[in-house]
Amino acid sequence: EDFDGDTAVSLGVSGAASGDYAQISATRSIQNLDDDAPIRVGNLQGVLNEDGGRGMLTVELLLEPSAAVTVSMSSNDTGEASLAVADVVFAPAAWTQVKTLWIDGEDDFVVDGDQRVEIAIGVNSTDAAFQGKATPTRYAENRDNDVAALLVGFPDQRVTFENGTGFNVTVRLGSEPGAAVVVHIGSDAPTEVSVGSPASLTFEADNSNGKLWSSA
């Protein structure tokens, strides 16, 4: 939860609607002590995506500290979202400043859909009002840009001759596969244009056979 300070609450107890205890009541005051760190972290602004989109979180202190306060953030999946700067420090003399942390979407080359990432927040200070207190959690979504596609490259001059002169074709995958992919190459008029060797290409997920799934 977010910090809202200690809260005074009135607890009321009343008797039955009729009888000897009708209209008898008692009220006691209790105090709910806030165990959250006195910081405010804004919601994510901006859109993360695998094309380089980034977002930002703002951080501010809600109480003047007696010592420097360091607010740290970390991503639970740095393959989807990473922080350019993970820590911000608030000096007591400038504790009212609002700090900004940037979160970058990462490109993983995998067709995995939009991914939700948890941004954990920690606080470190010798001021007991901040140290060891609970902190909020924020979430970001990294939008996927990968598609499963065959990318076929032809030369500018796509002409063959009956003397056997031809040209080369390049093939690569548009995204990293989760398993081996076999691509077959064929001609609908083999007596006119035939496919040389190899007539099929196997792309391993780990590129172990040297056939890159991506030119990147």
C-alpha cells in the first residue's frame, strides 16, 4: 500500500435496540499505525515497447528526512524492461525535489505478446521513518513488436537462363523460434526453373547450425 500516515479511528459498540441495554453505547479511539515508507511513487507515464518506447516513474518524499534517503527500483524481467538509472538519492536539504526514473522497453526478438513487468521499490536510510518500511509496487507493460514471418531476399535482377545461369535467394526468420523451423524451397515449373541445393533450410532456435534466424 501507499503511505497515508497514522490514522485515528473511532470504534463504537452499542447495545440492543430495546431492553435494559437499549441506547447504551461505548466509543473508544484506536490508532492505526502506518508501516509504509513515507514516499510517493507515481503511476507509469509513457508506453514501453520493443521499438525503444520508454516510460517514467516519479518519486518524492512525503516527510523531511533526518538523513539521506535512497530509493531503488528493480525489474523482475530485465529482458522485457530495464532501468537506465536504478537509484535516486534525496538529501535532507533538498528533500522536496521530485525525482524521475526511466524504464526502457527491451527487444527480445521473440513472439511472446505484450509482457507485464513488476517494478519493485526499496528504500534505504539511517532515518528510522524510512528504513525497513513497506514500499509500493508498480507495473509496466512492454508491447511486443515481433512477428512470425519468412523474410526472403532476391537480387534486383531475378532472371535465369537456360544455360544454367541463376541467382541466389536468402531466407531468414522474422523472429526467434521456440523450436527448429524447416523451410522448404520449391518451383511450380521445375522444368523451367529448378531449385539447387539445399532445397530445404533448417533454422535452429539456438543458431547452432550457423543459419541465423535474424540478421540482427
